[in-house]
Amino acid sequence: MSFLGACVVPHPPLIIPEIGRGEEKGISATIEAYETTAKWLVDKEPDLVIITSPHATMYADYLQISSGASAKGSFANFGHPELAFEVEYDEEFVRQVEQSAEEIELATGTLGRQNHDLDHGTMIPLYFLQRAGYTGKIVRIGLSGLSYVHHYALGVLLRETADKLNRRMMLVASGDLSHKLKKDGPYGFAAEGPVFDQRMADCFRAGDFLQLLTTPAKLAEDAAECGLRSFWIMAGAFDCLDVEPKLLSCEGPFGVGYGVAQFTPGEKNEVRNIGEQAVECHKKAMAERRAKEDAYLRLARHSLESYVRDGKRLALPIDLPSELLNTRAGAFVSIKKAGQLRGCIGTILPVRDSLAAEIIANAVAAGTEDPRFPAVTADELDDLVYDVDVLSEPEPIEGPNQLDVKRYGVIVSSADGHRRGLLLPDLEGIDTVEEQISIARRKGGISPDEKIKLQRFEVTRHE
């Protein structure tokens, strides 16, 4: 087998002595583990190292591979242009990956605008690899907003390509862990930060790639991680293989988590079809969620599914609870996919004969008319999660002191009443009334110095 192994490494610029200027001593365990891992990799005598980096070009729907014969980069952005790198790319390998990806309809290749300067997520691993004696070719790959399925499939494809071209390949998954480990850290603290890092450490220590792939999207988002998708690609390279894992270090003294781990492939093992297992776990979780939906959520979901699959608007069901059929109210429908917003449309006041009709129309609009997103496709429907917010009638207020960011949503209107912006209450990441009003101003195209009128409303949230 041409695949020799893989490692997880972080990429904090301060780990470079010239940049850290002594501060790097605070992560001495990471440095020692990094040096050990670089030597371990070089001792395996690879002729190709693939580096996946969160700081290479990233697209929402495409995994880009850097093209060209070679690339250069330096730490000029960190005040040290003399710390420079030049590498040679394996163009034949890239061409083969791109060709194979096209055959299986995997959104991977060299399309899109290329950034030919090496990023620090690539250069920091290179720093350690070259110090350990590596002089061979590399392939640099960015991440994407696509799901774990796509990233894992790319890992599988990389290993298959190495076998096809007889490349002695090592894979370096560059990525930091949580960025929210300390209140006095650069990104602050979130309770999810240490939880995420502990989960990653456990996965690395045990080679538990199923837990890696099924990491809850909200946990990863709230922890502000940057390496998970790199780790997904790495996991794919071990599809149906035994793995010998070794966690060398995991620390975060500066408020950002850094993990270093090594993974050595073993014999074929069809029981470790981790990608397929993760898909089955996801299907089970979604089925359980569907079983718990109330009438509001079920109506929103059926409305969009009917429209996307059949091109028809859902007829008003007659077996709905009376409050849906006999009540009129404004309503917002929000759609998420893999923890990320996929669409949100609503009405402040009722414009239809019933709340049910309001939800049907807004669900379709959220999935097909939100200008921030492309229309939902049939392939996405099974992965979508819905929220429905039913609004009370807005009431005018005198000022911000009558708002509560958790309890009330806000409507900000320009003095002439021609522009207005709305923000729902109790939104993640919005903790103050000032933030709430500021965002509502922007949504309404109202400048910070304009006079405004304020209204508040409450919501009944179904999620």
C-alpha cells in the first residue's frame, strides 16, 4: 500500500521562534510533539506529502486543490519576510485526483480563483517538515463548507490515487482546535471550547473516526474550531483500514487548542467503513428528530418538500390543530443544514387567512427565495432542520430600555417609515440590546446616525 500514514498538527504562527520571540515556550509540549511527528513522517521516506489547510482557498461548495508546478510563501504578514518557503507541487497527482473526482461527481479540483502564495496553515507544517529533512513534493488542498461526506470521500480518493500512481504518500491534516478556551484569550471563552477539544483528544487517542465525523455541528461552531474538516479528509484516507493512533499532545494555554497526533494504517478491515457508518448515524438522528416534530415544524417541512419535489404548493391540511387554522399571525421559518443557516423568510404581520397558510408560504420562500442562498435542491431535503417562530403583534416602545434581547424581537424603522429591519429575539451570539438594534438597522439599510422608531414583539418558538 502506498499510503504510509497521517498526522494532525496545529498552525499557530507564534510556534516559530522568530515570531513567538519566547512566547512559544508556553507551548513546549506542542513543539516537542511537532518535532517528533515531523521526524516520524520523514523517516517513512515519503515522496509526496499532502497538506490540507483551513487557510488555503475555501469555497462553500467546492474543495479546491492548488494548481501549478510550484508555490512560494513567507511570513511577511507576521513581520518576517525572511522566513520564506518554496515547494514543488505534484502536478500528475493533482491531475489524477481531479479526473477521478469528476468521474464520481465529487466537487473537488483546481477550478476557481487560485491563491498561489502559501498560507500559514501550510507553511507551519512545512517549517517542521523541512527542518526534519523533507525535500519532496507536496499537494495543498483547501477545505469547504460541504459536509463530512464530501471531505471523507476526498480522503478516500487521495489514498486511491496514491495507490494508482504508486506514490509513497503521507497526509498532514493542519488545523487548530477550539479558539475559545480562555476568557483572556484572543477569542474569549465558550463552554463548548473545552468540550470540543476533549472530544478531539479522545478521537485521536482511540482512532475513533466515527465520533470525529459525527461531531455535532453546533458544538464545532460554538467552539470556534478550524481543523475539523481537515480531520475529516484524513479520516477518509483510512476508510476500511485498521489504524494505529498515537496522541502526542493536546494543550491550549493561550486560549486556542493545539493537538498533535500520528496515525499509522494497518490491514484491510471492512468493519471500519466509517463513512458509511456516519451516514447511517445521521439518518437515524434525523428520523428521531422528525418523529418529535410538532404540527408547526411538520407543516413547514412538508410545505418545502412538496414544492421542491413536486413543484406544487401544499394544499392546506384539514387535520391541523385549531390554532393553526383559526389564528392569524406573522411567522418566520428558518432552515438549517449541518448547523448552518440555509434560509430564513417571514412576515411581521399576517398577510394570509390563517397561521397555517402563513407557514406554508414562508417555508417555501425560505427554501427558494432567500437572496443569500441558492434554492434548496431535492438532494438536500433529508438533511434540513426547521424552526418556526410565531410573532405577537408588534407594539411601539419609547426606547431601548424597554427591550430585552432574550425576550423581545425588535423592529427598527426609519423616521419616514419607508425602511425597516427586524431581528428575532434570543439569537445566538447577540447578547445586548445595542447589538440587536445595530443589526436590525443594517438589515433595514438605516445608517447609525439616523433617527429611528422602535417596536418590540414576542415569539413562540417551535424547534
